[in-house]
Amino acid sequence: MKAIETISLSYTYPDGTKALENINFTAEKGEKIAILGPNGAGKSTLLHHFNGLLMPTSGKIYILGHEVSKANIDYVRQKVGLVFQNPDDQLFAPTVIQDIAFGPRNMGLPVKEIEERVEWALEVMELKGVEDKPPQKLSQGQKKRVAIAGVLAMKPEIIALDEPTANLDPKAVNKILELLLKLNQELGITLIVATHDVDFVPLCSDKIYILNNGKTVSEGPLKEVFLNTETLRSVDLRLPRIAHLFEILKVKDKLPIGNTLPLTIGEARKEILKLINVKPEN
């Protein structure tokens, strides 16, 4: 079943700026998809359509088979959780626990169920111990996790994240990645990640849409899209660092590397061991 589908979606801001043009996007339930593009490509605008923050100027958008409209906005926002790039735009309550409880409380759930959902979200996002702290006193990585927990407490089937690695140190990026994969693999949540971080994309997604100037310039499985280096570079993007290294080794140093470049450290390790004719231990 399709979690999200847009059909010829276009959007023009009130000042006349055309942000999206004829976007056809599909996410199946349980998929991990990256929306990749340079700054100003339209990634955030597209994400804001997924939970009804913005409505198309033309075209249609469906969430789990239901067309998004003002009449069913509550349904849409229950099914699609949106995590903003800057967690300070999302966190406003005096304590972490109150922030996470805000969504379930607005859904009109019984007090006991709200408490259970908050405890569950705290556990899933590994936030035990900071429940009573003001969100403003937390690290940037912790703030991001609280923002995700607040969305998670509403038990959405889809979570869309805008630049989830922005302003995070490497340790915090690794933790966010670990938890996002947990949401997808263990809870079956469909993940949509909008980013310009090409090194993060192979770790968090299986499928990519590349946007530029509000249009889709490429889409498809991870390996397939990253094979088209000319398209990537034409929109001011690059290969992941690992893939770029192997591209250089192949083109300049004439090493016998296959058509598919490794995109992660794990894939690079296997390729290196193959090149030196050593069988990997695992």
C-alpha cells in the first residue's frame, strides 16, 4: 500500500515564488526514502505538504489512500509526523515530558494512555533521565530526539524529517541514525528524510528523489541514482565521500572496480578485500 503519493503536485507561495512544479512522488509503506537536493530545492516545502501544513496550488496528494484536504487534516496529521530542521521551532513546553505529551493530549486521549505513550516514546528515543528538564537546556542531539519523541507519541505511520543531521556532531548523528533505523525496522514506520547531506543518505534510505529548483531531476533506488554522477554534479551535489574515492581509484588509477561504486564503509571494505583477493571474515 502507498503511504504517500503525490500526483502532479505544484505549489506557488503567496508572493508568487514557484516552489514545486509537477512533483510525482511515491512512498510505499515501510520504505526509507531520502529527498536530496541543494538549499532552496523545495525539499522542506514538499515535506510540509505531507502533513497538510501546506496545500497544493495544483495537483493532488494522498496519505494512505486518503486525499489530503482541510476536511481530513486531523487524520493526516495523526498519520504523518513532521520533524522540523530546528528543534527549537518545535519544542516550547517547560519540560521534556510536557512537550512529548502535547500531541497525544491534543488528540483528546485519556490521561492514562497519554502517560503510557509518553513513557514509551521516552524509552524508544532513549531519553530516560531528562524527562523533567527544560528542552532548552539539552544538547542539540537531545533536542532532536525530543522533537522526534513528541511526534512518535502520536503513533504515526509515517515520519518526515527535515535535515535531521543539521548542526549535530558525529556522535549525535550516529545516535539519530541508529534510532531512525530502529523506528523503521522494528516499528515499521515509513521514513522520509529531506537532506543535502549526501554521506547520510546511503545510511538512512533505500530510494532517492533528487530535487532542484522545485522539480524532480532524478529518482530511483540508491545505487541507480548515485551511478549518474553527471546529474548529481549538475545540481551542485556530489557523490558520498566513499564513492568519490572509489571513482578516483577507478578512473585515475585504473583499479578494476565494478560499475556500482560502494556508498558506505561496509561496502568499501568488501570491495577492497575483493581487490586484494582476501575473503572477508564476515
